[in-house]
Amino acid sequence: MQNPTSVNAELSKLRVAIVHYWFIARCGGERVVEALAEIFPQADIFSLVVDYSTLAPILQNRKLQTSFLQRVPGAKKFHRQFLFLHPLALEQFDLSEYDLVISSESGPAKGVITSPKTCHICYCHSPMRYIWDMYPEYRRGMKFPVGPVFSLTAHYLRMWDHASASRVDYFVANSRFIASRIRKYYGRESTVIHPPVNVSAGKISGKKGEYYIAIGRLVEYKRFDLAIAACTQLGRRLKIIGAGPYEGTLRRMAGPTVEFLGPVSDTELRTNLAGCRALLFPGEEDFGIVPIEAQSFGKPVVAYGSGGVLETVRAILPNEAALDNPTGVFFTESSVSGLTNAMLEFESMEQSFRPEIIRQHSLQFDSALFKRRMSDFVASALRDFRERNQGAVLEDRVFDAFAGA
């Protein structure tokens, strides 16, 4: 294996473009882009639309090109309503002069057009949920005429999305769960590299927590309604961090023990995590960074046992044998009773959870490991790409070290 310093030196010679679907909030996908920007300080950034106030410092001084949608009134706020224009907007980006393109896919990003000399790697957070597996849920909530228009748009976008997968040379999935969906919807294999999490910021407070916590964008599929109903029914304190279009509905159903904190700073987030009893994570997520962040503070996770959380939390499933050194509890029935039963089970064994063990478990998802694994994967993919193209399409001055590895 090549020396990491040598790999990084050779990667620094590449002309790199990073394509992200949109910068509207600073969530998990944006943090992956930030880590990629650290690996490739020379990279240019491309995105459909950008709210510049949300950009992390590492991206603020980069060359950042937006699509024509940036100039359309309302496109930043209602970017998903412009779904029918996303393929056209992506295909207008001129990436012909780049050696390496990395697309960050959850909304559409991988559909960019690259030249034969360009290696295209897609880091896939998820195939677009609203046109694939979650399409029925999105469609059910739409009235005339929005529903029929969305159905027609989604029909054609699915065909484009599947076809555009062939434009990608290598797929990276953020979890085994997403790897299975890439296989299902695109017919492609992928390499799993878990996304970066700043676990070094976590610490064990040593104090007994007094409340449960739930964190994330307040949208329907994250199932904050279950957490609110369960805590209201049990009379348990719950702090909710985040904002989103479902907030009004959630506030109306919340009892007196539920507190909405809205968006908070990183410092406030860490303070609230350090003081909580456990994280409630009631929705199915593709990966889920929040459970890892909670575990980095030594906090257990009570989660719906499906999706990426199965890879990040060592949890006891109902009716299964005891697990050594668990970091949480799963429930398998997505209902208020399913969550309340899991919370009561957690409380009955709360003293058996060991914060030091829980924090140690989280360290395998540290940002530094992501950057090393991603760098190694890119170097390997570039060697393979060069060999498959008989060395004719990429500049030899960049890849001599890779060819000899």
C-alpha cells in the first residue's frame, strides 16, 4: 500500500470538481462535502442552488459555480418544486477540463456530463427518496393539481435518474443500507465508506441526564411525532433541536414536557447532548450522523431498528439474547407503543450502559478515518480507471505514482 503522504501529494495535482445537489442547510451531506474539500483543497464546487449564509468557512473562499436556477425567484426556498428542471440544470455544467469529478448524491448530482478522460466518483447518501422508495408517502400528501404534476415529473425523473447512473464510473455508498438501494434502483455495486463525524468534540460529562433529546430537520419521515407522543404519554422531558416544515404540526401535538429549542449552535448542541439521558431516533435514516454524535458523549440511543442505524448502534432487539456492551435499544414496530416500550426497557437497564464503552464505539466513525479511507479509495479508483482506459485518457504526470503502487 502506498504511503498516505505520497497518495495525498499525488491527489493534490489533480484538477478536481465536487458537485453537490444544493447548499440550503448545513446537514450531513454538506459535512461530507466539507471533508472532501479538506482532502482536495484545490477543488472547485458546483451546485444547483446555494444559500451562501449556510456555507462552512472551508467553502466560502472556493470557486463555487451555481446553475441557472440560482437566478430563478424562489428557487432556493422551493428547490424541490423545480425538480423538473434539475436534470437540465446539472447538464449545463462544463466539467470537461477536470481529471476527477466527485458528485455528492441525495438530491440529483450524479447526472452531470463528464468527458472520457474524467474519472467520475459518486458518493451516494441515498438515491432520491421522493422519487423512489418514499414516493408513495410524498404523493399521498399532495392535492390537485400539485399531485398529478409531481407524478408526471417523478415518472420522467426516475428514467433520467436510472440512466444517469451509467455516467458514474465508481459508486461509494454511505452505508450498507444505501449500497443495497443503489443495487436495487441503479443495478450498480458500490464501496461502503461511512460519512465523517466529529466525534472528537464529544466528551463524557459524568452527570445523570434529566431529559431525552431528539435532533434533526423537522420533516414528516423522521417521525418526531412518535418521540413527542411517547414522551407526552410517559410524562418524560423531551428537548427537540431543529426546524422544518413539520414544526407547526409537532408543536400542536406536544404536551407540557416537550420543549422545542429550534436550530442551535454547535456549542449549544454539544451542551444539550452532554446533559441528556438518551437520544430518541424514531425514523428510518440512510445512515444517521446524530446517533454517532450522541454516542460520542457516551449517551445511549433508543432507535427504530431499520436503515443505517443498524450499522452505527450496538443495540438490543426485542426478543433477542442479551448483547455485550450495548450502546442502545432498538424497537421494530414503528408506533407510539413500540417506542414507549423501548424507552421503558431502556430505563429498566439504564444503569448497565457504560458511557466509556459507548464513546469508544463512536470513534470508528471519526472524520480522520473517513478522509483516509476516501483518499485511499480515490487513489485506487484512479489507478483502475487508467488501466481500464489503457492509460490514454489521463495525464501521465499525475498518475505515475498510482501506476507503480
